[in-house]
Amino acid sequence: LAPLLALDNLRVSFAIRSPILRRIKMQVDAVAGVDLAVAPGKTMGVVGESGCGKSTMARAIVGLERPTGGSIRFAGEAIEDADANARRRLARDIQMIFQDPFASLNPRKTVAQIIGEVWDVHPDLTPEHGREREIIRLMERVGLSPEMASRFPHQFSGGQRQRIGIARAIALRPRLIVCDEPVSALDVSVQAQTLNLLAELQQEFGLAYLFIAHDLSVVRHISDELAVMYLGRIVETGPVETIYQQPAHPYSIALLSAIPVPRPWAEERPPRIVLEGDVPTPLAPPSGCRFHTRCFMARDVCRSESPSLRPVAGRNVACHFAEEALTRSAPGADA
Ligand code: SF4
Ligand code: MG
């Protein structure tokens, strides 16, 4: 199956002023060479701590950041080569849902106006039965009562606001929705409802999702494939269950070991690994393997040689010692 979205060695760098010497400009490689493919109708989960480049990558895909290297292809076409027509098509086909629905909704507009805006930009896509009826249909579809159409965002709960964001995102019948931590700000019970809604919409419309989260238990339920990011790079990627059952990158092992399980006595799992220290600044990423400053398996070679993604046990891993890491993450193993 040809991918719907394909990132090829994607790079996004910013020039920022040095925090110490303001007149010096420094380069931050927020996304430092990412390869990623999302299949039509499927979900690619992306996890990693804050600052690992997830949001910057998401913003580049929807055109809010300009890549500084590599390419983004959608349905086989490079986004950077798109002419005006292709850009309009992309603006329809790729939508985004944000972490904070409140910040992304205009507080002075009613829900009907917020959803209806999409047809100001794409009047040719206005449904034959008219905006009003379509707004009602969309609100019902996402579980909001149509009587709420004349209300303003502040009159809704966080979960309802996210539903408004979802209604707006699906209004143009996109093929891909980039979801940047869409449930991180919601209560656990509301998270589950929102994830169920996204799963239903995926079935109904054949949507693909790029689903970004820092919470691994959220990503598991919704994803087919998973990509684990660390400091601007993907360190492990493959089928979600393959990685959850037995992660092969030390960073994935640590992240997964920290997930609370509902019935710890019923599940055999390796002991918890607590990562020391914070994520290093992308202004000065560590040499060699970027994870070596926090890795419990690091050796000399890790400080000098940067590991590339390579196939190991049904997924791709960027670690010189992935085979050994895999034995450590086996169920019941002693780390
Ligand atoms: Fe750890 Fe070395 Fe593997 Fe990097 S390459 S994850 S430092 S063992
Ligand atoms: Mg973010």
C-alpha cells in the first residue's frame, strides 16, 4: 500500500539567539532527519517527551513551519513543489486538531461560525444542502447538541470544545488529520470518549491520523504503527503491539516501563527504569547517539557513532545494541 503521507529525512531548524550571548545566533535542529510513513486509513502514533520535535514535525506537515531539509510527500506529491491548486487541495486533505481546543477557537465566534468558516476558505466545497444543515449534521456526528450552535467556546467544557475542533477538522472531508496531543488536557474519562469518537470517524471516513502524544497508554489504543522520538529523531518505529510487547530501544524500554498498568499482578513486565536527568537541549545535542547521556546501556562507541534506524525483530531501531536491549525488555526479564 503506497503511503498517504511520507516524510523523507525531514529537517526543521530555527535560528535563535543564544541564551547566553544574545548577539550570537544559534541553530536549533528541532526535527533532525525524520523518515516516517502514514498509510491511508491508519494511525501512526508518535510519542516522546516534550521538546523532542513532535509538534514542530506536526506543524511542518500542515504547512505552519517550513522544512529546512528533506521532503514531505502527500499522496505521492512533494508538498514543497505544490502549485496553487495543489495547495488548496492539501489545505482540504490535511487538517489538524490541537492540544488546547480553547486556544484554537475564536472566543468571539459562535460554534456555528467557527465550523462554518471552513467554507469561507473553500466555498466550492459547501454541501448542496447548505451550511446550516451541514453544521447541524457535524455537531450531531461529534456528539454535540445542535441547539448549542449559537453558543460561544467559553460556554463549553474542555471535552466539548475538543469536539468542536473535531467537527471543524472533518467538515471538509480530509484524508489525514494531524492530532497534536488532542486529549492531553482532558480528564481521563473524557479522554476515552474523545478517542472513541476519533476511532469511529476513522472508520466512517477512512481517515488517517498522525497522533502525537506524550502519554503512551493513550497512543496504544488508537495506533496501528508507532514512532518513538527523542531529540528530533525517531529511535524506534514499527507496529504498535510489536513495540509495546517488547521494545528494542533503551529509550522506549524506559518510557514503557513507566506506564502504570491497571492490574500489575496480572501482567508480567520488566522492572521500572527511571531515566536520569532531563532531555538535553537541542541547541547542543549529545554527540554520537543522542540518547547516550541518559542511556542505561551506553558504551564508548555510543558517544562517537550515531546509530541509524535498522530492522530488528519486526521494527526499526536506532541503537547499536538493539538486540541486547530486546532481551532486557522480554517479559519477565531482569533489567
Ligand atoms: Fe543507548 Fe548506545 Fe543504544 Fe544509544 S546506541 S540507545 S546510547 S545503547
Ligand atoms: Mg508539543
